[in-house]
Amino acid sequence: MRVIPIEGLPEIRAGDDVAALIADAADFEKGDVLVVSHKVISKAEGRVVRGEKLELVLREARRIVRRRGELVIAETRHGFVCAAAGVDASNAPEPGTLVLLPLDPDDSAARLSERLGVAVIVSDSFGRPWRRGTTDVAIGVAGLAPLIDLRGGRDAMGYELRSTEIAVADEIAGAAELVKGKTAGVPAAIVRGLSLAGEGTARDLVMPTERDLFR
């Protein structure tokens, strides 16, 4: 497997043709997966705003999960549980602006996939309960199955796997972050050499309410 940064992309503005910009900057091969940071999508789709952050968080949140002072963990309208409902000032285009999550990251991924002819993952950086640090995860998916379901199979010792599902889209997003980085100004990468099949969306990665032990 290779992870290839897509360099030379300009600062994205509202209305920019992201697919055309990426096509000009990258050479794709059959089977490639494009991983693009959500802020590229959000900026192009006009999801950059000014306002008081907490008010925007409350507007974007479906529910507040936990709050400690200014730190808010919220569930977004998409079903993601993350800091500040995804409202973020990092890599915003101008001082005083905030970037919101795309309205429908799966649809954004699907439109890019159709234009570019490769599978697409829209990624964002999430924290994790009981673990320090952040890692990139998939918030939009098109052209690949985001989960590999191993339930019913057997491991190398012959034990039946009863609950194992591999979040392959999240793993690919995390791998791409190794060459994109938070501060390098490289918002997209190609992951090459994987053999993936199937279809699905990032909604498949959201834990169903009835299986969520922490609600």
C-alpha cells in the first residue's frame, strides 16, 4: 500500500470546483481511494461562517453529550459524536471565521467519486474516549464498503468471530492523515494498492442507538 499526498492545491473558496482542482493536481489509477479533508468540501460548499462559537455549536448539534466549561461534546445532525459538533477555527480561511461540517458528506463524496472515477473518503479529525490525541476518521464515503464484516468467520486459531467489524474507511482516513498532516497545507491524499469492493456510506459507521452502551 502507498499513501501519496496531493500537493499544490490552492486555498479553496466558496463555489470552487474541487473535483477539477484535484484532477489537475493528481494522477489516479484504477482502485485508488481519494481521501480529502472535510474543510476542502466545507469551504467549497459555503460552510464558512462568522459568529459566536457556542451558539453555532448549539445550532449544529442534535444533542449535547457532555460539557465541561467551553468544551462541548455533541452529536451532529449526521449522527457523529465529536467535539463542538464539528465547528472549528483551525484552517479557517480568515480570522474570525469558523468552518462547519458539510451538510451531507456522503453526498459530497459521491459527487467527487462520480467526477473522478475513484472511491472517495471525506475525513475529519476526531478525538476518542479514553485515548489521548486525535485521528482522522471517515465522515463521508462513496465507492467502497466502509466496514468489513468478519462476523461468522474464524480466526487463525479457529475461533468464531461473533462481533468483529473492521472500520476500513476510518483506517484509510487515518493512514492518509500521515501524509496530509494538520499543519502541512496538504488537504488530500491518494491511498493506492488496496483491494476493496462494495458500496456504503459513512452513516454505516455510526453506532445504532439500540447498540450504544453509553447513551
